[in-house]
Amino acid sequence: MELDDKICYCFHVTKRKVVNHIRVHKPQVASQLSDCGGAGTGCGWCVPFLKKCFEADSINENVKITLTAEEYEAQRAAYRKTGSR
């Protein structure tokens, strides 16, 4: 997943926006990432990925989401249909 790929499809929040939000605002808990354009407050699909971004920052690592944008989008579509990950 690249920086300009969407993490939150409900609110069109990119990985870059989340990473920058973490860097600038220094949230204390992952749930505070909802302040980043509403990320994680729609369907809920992106919440585990937002947590991954938060945790990566807390140990000073780059965020590693190994899915391509296409795989991520396809898995989200399946999640929206079935409601399970």
C-alpha cells in the first residue's frame, strides 16, 4: 500500500493523511485517529489498519501494510457484503 492509497474508503482518508496526522497531533490512543477526517467511524473496515499505523509510530517504524490498494479494496468490498473480516 502506497502513501496516497486510501485507508478509509468511507471518508476518503489516505495513508499519507493518517501518517501525517499521527506525526503532527501525537494521539495518545489509536481511537483518536478518528479526528483524522473521521477515519474508522464509518463501516469499521479500516480500524485494524489504523491501529497498525498507530502502533508502528509508537515503535518508530514505517507502517507496513502489505496489501496492494486493489487487494485492500477487494477485501473491504467482501467485508461490506458479509460483515466479517
